Amino acid sequence: MTAYEVMAQHELHQWKLRMQRKASFTGQLAKKLQVRINRVIPEKVHIAITTAIKHMIRAVCFGAEYTTPWPMGSGSLEARETRIRERIKFYRNTAAAEGALTGAGGILLGLADFPLWLTLKMKMLFEIAALYGYDVTRYKERIFLLHIFELTFSSQVHRNKVYAIIEDWQTYERQLPEDINEFDWRSFQQEYRDYIDIAKLLQLVPGIGAAVGAIVNHRLTEKLGNTAMNAYRLRGESVLRLKV
């Protein structure tokens, strides 16, 4: 193993521990509170939000593939991840600028942040996947990206479940239905919404919206990129175990 591969393996080990830790007491309380709130929200509202997010993400997923580079065919892990970190930095800074702009524009522009930021995040994931050598025109590869999204933006309880899926992706992938409509969009949108609600509501507050938008988008976009890197490292590690 090269020095870089040893470093990457150490980072992956630390990440695994974070992904598998138990939910904190405060985290469990927060999750229970969110569940109660979701029960109060009318079913029609849940259906409307779920449908909107599903169609929005599907539009991004199916649109991004036409502007995503072909899978990187060869290259060392270090070469791949050097380019990946450059792309994460680009999308992180772009998302921060977008968050500052929409945050400064009040409620109307603040509401526009959701689809704009979502597009940037999904586009970044498509590029990361391609740089690791994966063909994101495949439906099941796009489902893997949605699981990375879930792993990043969810409670620790849900994160534990998603991590178990990614850890044994080869088995899970074979069981996937061929229709993306079978994906659990309801759980996806609730976890995502619960995770970022407070930060994004602050973005709508006059006077601080621009600063909040820039900081939140910067931090969470970088977090998504780092999660993606380790998820693909874990996937590569699983493939190597199967070959031994």
C-alpha cells in the first residue's frame, strides 16, 4: 500500500466509527419530537412534499447524467481523490455563494435556495461517482447516490440503517427493483427536511440570512462530499473482500 492509501484507510476507519455510533440521548429526543410533529402534519401535506421532492430529485438525477463526465477508467486512488477534492471545493464555494445570495434576498429568494442547492449537491455526487469509475447512467448507481445523500442528511438512528446498506451494497443492489418509484421517498424527504429545517429557517431571517445561507451551504456541501468519498472507499473495500 502507498502512503496515501494508508492515510485513506485510516480516514475510512474513523468515518466507520462515526457512522455506526449510537444515537445520543439528545439526538433520540430530537428524533422523537420530529416524529410527533410529522404525525400532526396532515397526510395531504406529507404527500405533496414527498411528491415535490421526488420529482425534483428525479429531474436532477436524469438531467445531470448528460453533463457528467464518463467514468474515469484508470488512475491511482490518490489521483482520483485529488481531482475529487478539487470538485468538492468548487461545489462547496459555489453553494456558499448561492446560499448568501438567496439568503440576502428574503423569503422569496430563500425559498429558491432549496432546488438550486439540491441541484449543486446532486451534480457534485455525479462527478464524484464518475471520478471513482462508476457509470451514473445506470439506475442502480443513482440509487447509491441517494443513499449517500441519506447517510449525510439524517438522524443517527436512520444513519445506522443506511450505513448497513452501503456496507453490503453488492448484496443490496441485487435486490433492488428496476423502478425508481419503489425508492422510499417518504422517509427520504422527512429525514432530509428534519435535518436541515432549523438552519434553513434561519436563512429566511432578514439581516442574518446571507451569512447563515453561506455558512450552512458551505459546511453541509463539504460534509456531503466527504461522506461520498468514504462511502466509495467502503464500497471498494467491500469489493476487495469479495475477491479474496
